[in-house]
Amino acid sequence: LRANFSSSLLAPAFAGVARQRRVRGARDAVTRMSSASDLPYSAAASTGRPYCVQAILPVKPERRDDFIAAIQADQEATLKTEPKALQFVVGESTTDANIFFLHEEYIGEEGFKEHKASPHFAQWQQFLDSDPFAPDRPPVIDFFYGEHEVLKRGNIPAFCLKVDLHPKPEVRSEFIACIVNNKAGSDNDEPLCAQYTWGESTSTPNTFHFHEEYLGEDGGKEGFDAHTKAPHFAAWEKFAATDPFAKEPAVYFFRTL
């Protein structure tokens, strides 16, 4: 478990949520989709693309304060000292206390490797070695290349989603087209959508991971509720009703710390 866990981890970010750049990123994704919709996105043009790391960390209640101090120290040092660190989000489940989520982005996998070689990651590893996680629910780590341009993002109070989807191979192209449409609508037409990031697992074909952030009242839930009423979300719901998944989707909600 420790070996698997330490082979991952960490990135919030600086610079504003530049909507024009997000829109351009959505258009780039549409261009890639039209020419290579059947290719594993994680294998295409990986150099210089955002390398994303996601983690679900169930922390022992008695180690909660220690965890928050350790992860925020790593978060701050990562963003201040690592040129290739793009984003480092830390949040807690909206329903389960002491279940924490991370979403990090780096410029390419080499950016993440440089992160793991840093002094602050060594300090984080010391914390990992102190047995801070709940014994009945091991940490989960996922890696993927994002289908968006490289962009440094600032930390914002947000209502967030981590989603894991497993489309059947025979509907892969239709799935990707639907997601590209959903992202374009979210980026272009939803003022309360701060981020819609997605990509395919680097290790498991046809497993896709998502990170979404929403703003507004009720800790950002207003933005997510607006998203579920959008026409592009209705198109997604129509596709999702066709039994397209090989495995049950997993959807997690959390708010940033």
C-alpha cells in the first residue's frame, strides 16, 4: 500500500481562472477528438500536456489535524517552488468526515517526477510513513493526461466533483464525443463552472477520470445545480441512459479546504 501511495501525490495553483484560455482549450479538445477519437487519449502527445494526479485519502479521525497541516505545507511549497506544478487542490467530502481528495496537475509526467524528488515531498513521505490512514479503506490514486491546455490555476473556494467513468469499448467514440460537448458547454456557457478537466487513465484503457469545480452560493453548489440544468448536461444524461458503462460510475463530491 505504501509503495503504491508514494508513487503518486500532489499539486492548487496560481493565476486566475482565465476563461478565454479555457474556451480555447475546449476547442483544442474538439479538434483532437475529430481526428483521433478512437485513440487512447493518454497515449497521444503526452509531452508537455497536463499530467493529472487524483487521490482519495481516508484519514484516521485522530490524525485529521496532522494530515491537514502536512498536506497544506506540501501544497504551498509545491506551488511556490516548482515551475512545472500547475494546480494542487485539497478538499474534504461533503458527506463523509475525514475523507479527503486531491487533484494535482503538472507539466508532463516529468513535472510530477520532479515533484517527488523535492524536499517537501520527502517531508510528506515521512507523514505517509506514520500510518495516518484508516485501515479499512486504503487510499486510491489515479493518473491521467488532461484534455486541456497547460494552465496555472489559483486555489478558489469551490464545490468539486471527482468522477470515474468506464464506457464499454464499443461506445468509446460516442462517449468521447458526448464528453467533449459537455466540456465545451461547461466552459463556454456556464459562468459558475470554474473547471471541467478530464482524461483517460494512463494504466487502464476506457477508464476516464474527471475533476470539476463550481462556484456560487452554498459553497459552490449553486454552480453545480446550474450545470445539471444545462442543455449539454441533458445530452449527457440521454447518453448515460443507454447503458453505456462496463462498470458502475463513481461520483464523489467535496469542497476545497
